[in-house]
Amino acid sequence: MPGNTTSAAEVTHVSRHGFWLLLDDEELLVPFEQFPWFRQATIEQLSDVQWPTADHLYWPQLDVDLAVASIRDPAAFPLVSKQLAGT
């Protein structure tokens, strides 16, 4: 079993467009347009982020799991609503 990541993820800035997440020496923008479930979150909820593995982030207060790759390249992970797809 792989070990836990020893570094912590940190929210460094929040704006009306999204928030910036620092992962070691990489800072990523998490835009609300691509990640709408964060739009109504409080600063406390956004800041409570866990980084259990190199490509996995978890916000326990929001029950949101994300792959780091989906933040780096949101177009590769399109959101599709079953309701809009007619199912």
C-alpha cells in the first residue's frame, strides 16, 4: 500500500471566479465554472482539503473527491449531467 503524502494542500486565494490551490510548489486555479459544487462553499469548507495521494484531493465538509489531473486539465474530464442527457 502506498504511503500518505506528507505535504498539505493549501487554499491560497479565493475570488468570485474560483480559488487557487497550492500543492507543494504547484499552484492550480480551481474555477467555479468548471467545478460548480465549490461555488457556494464557505472559506472554511474550501480550506478543509485533504491530499491523501499524489493525484487525489478530498474536501470532507463538501464530500467532494477530485483527481488532481482534472484540475490541471478540466477539458479532459467533462461534467455531464444525466438529467440534461435525458436519462
